[in-house]
Amino acid sequence: MHFDLIKEDKKTNARRGILHTDHGDIPTPIFMPVGTLGTVKGVHYNDLINEVKAKIILSNTYHLYLRPGTDVIKAAGGLHKFAGIYLPILTDSGGYQVFSLSENRKLTEEGAHFKSHIDGSKHLFTPENVVDIQRILGSDIMMALDECTAYPVEKEEARRSMELTHKWLERGWKHFEETKPLWGHNQAYFPIVQGSVFEDLRRESAKFISSFPAVGYAIGGLSVGEPAEIMYDIIEVVNAILPQDKPRYLMGVGTPANILEAVERGVDMFDCVMPTRNGRNGMLFTYKGIINIKNEKWKYDFSPIDEEGETFVDKHYTKAYLRHLMVSNEMLGAQIASIHNLSFYLRLVLDIRNHIEVGDFKEWKDSIIEQVQTRL
């Protein structure tokens, strides 16, 4: 697995590249639909490929470990075969999910002790067994176990958390190097920068994780409540240190505007539940702005969902019909909205790549960024 940096924008830090994996090439910048349990909610694989045009999806170590369990997925021959998904898959380590279980977990140098949100059973994630779980899952990109702090957080707590993440990385990397893939394809292991909103901690963390010869690196612990401008400042600080010739993955981010701003600062990979989660609740993203399809104003609007959209759902269904489905709580409404939003996000990163290629990314980005945030 390797990364080719194809084009660097002359006016910004935006880049275009290709991450080569055994399950396919991933053009960057890229957005990864979130398929927590080995499924992107409400979206068939056929639609994921042909309508959304996804190049890679993200699944979740914590959730798959608890249900259906690694014994089932191992018996199936790995997550790709179990789920019938033959795109590249990235699995996060479960660190963020453990972080969200603040009342049901305890962190020690050994690892993360937690109780299952399903049945209350007790479990332990260590840097080593998280590697083992992801070996069984067979994800193309495995994430290191890390600790994510809340916002706001005291600096000393952020330092303690960062140092724990670094100790876990040393152990996880060693175990990754000592183990082999189970299913005949290569796997990469991405370290994660932490340090909350403190620039000196972020620099220290970025330098530390860059010392590991990974295929790519991630920026974690952002989009947890801090102002967007602080997030953008931290991205600039970190990307000034991370290797230029390796992909940078900004975890859990974000809105279309977040993606545009982060690409300008040198980020290559993104994931977020927003397209599907917000879609299921009636929020649609378009280049003209954001639509709440449940609003009365769309009741008699028989125009296509997105006149500029390229998918079957954009061209075939009207705003009025989708509104009817959503206010009636029909399952098809959530499915249509999810496919639309995901296809918009994948179209956005395709357009980003094209504008980087022709050299007018900065002008194009500045011309649309306010519009994509406007509520219609």
C-alpha cells in the first residue's frame, strides 16, 4: 500500500493524490461514508457503488467487536466477505466510542476498560488486542488505539491523554509489526495526533507520530465542540509537521464547509456521519445551500431534489414527494435522503480534485463556501 502525491495547489496547501490499496485505488481528497456495523445505513452496496460512487468506507472496531463479534467475522473470512463489500475499508480503533462511554469506562496504561452499551458486559481494549481485532476484520487501514479528550479540557489533562496515546502507539506499532494479515491483502496502520486545542502539544504529538514509518497519519480529537477556527488553526499546525508525501486523515469531520477549509490546509481524507444521520432527519446538502425537506415550503415543489445532482434519486424524485415520505416516516424517504447526501459529498470531493488539477481551487472554494452553508 502506498500513496502517490499527484498535484499540489500553488495558492494553498491543497493536494491531489492516490492511495493504492489491494481493494482498489482511492483518489484524494476523499470522503469516506460511515458504515459503522459493516453497512452504510439505508444504502445498498449497489447504490453505494453506482449512485454514491464511494471509493472507501469506514467501519467501527468497537461496534463490530461487540456485535456480531470477531468469531463470526473470522468464520466468514473477514469483514469484506461478511458484508459483501469489496471496496477498501478503514476501521477506527474504538477509541472515540470508548471516550463517549464516559460513565462506563476506565483508562489505564494497560488499556481502556469499558462496559458494553448493549448488555453491560465488561471488556478491555489494549493497543495489542485492537490490532488483533482489526487483523480479523481485515480492514485495509487500521487505526491505532488512542484517547480522545473532551472540549474544553485543562492542558495538563490534555498532556496526560496525549502521552497515554503515545505509549499505546509504541505498543500497538510493535504488535502490528509482529503480526501478519489474515486474509491475503495488505493492511496499513495509521497513528493518530492528539493534544486537544493546545498548539505546543499538537506539535509534540505530530513530531512523535511522524517518527513511525506509517503509510498515513490521522488527526484526532477535533470536532468535539471547539470553534471551527480553532480546529482550522490546529490543522495548519499539525500539517506543517506531518510528512508531505503521506495522506493525512482528519477524523470525524465534517460539514461541506469544514471539508473545503481542511482541504485548503492540506487534509486528504475525511469521514462523518452527517450525510446519513442528518439525511434521515430531513436535512439535504446541495451546492445552492441546505434544505430542511420537512418544511412546509417544499410541499408543492415538484422540482427534482437536486437539479444539479447526477444520481437516479436526484433526477427521479421531487422535493414534494420526498417531503411527503419524510413527514410520513416512510423508510424510503430516509434512504433517498441518505443516497442524495452521500452522493453530494462524493461529488464535492471529486470537484475539489478537479479544481486542484486545473489550478483554480482557491477561487472556486471561495466562490461556493458561503452558499453551501446557507439555509434555504
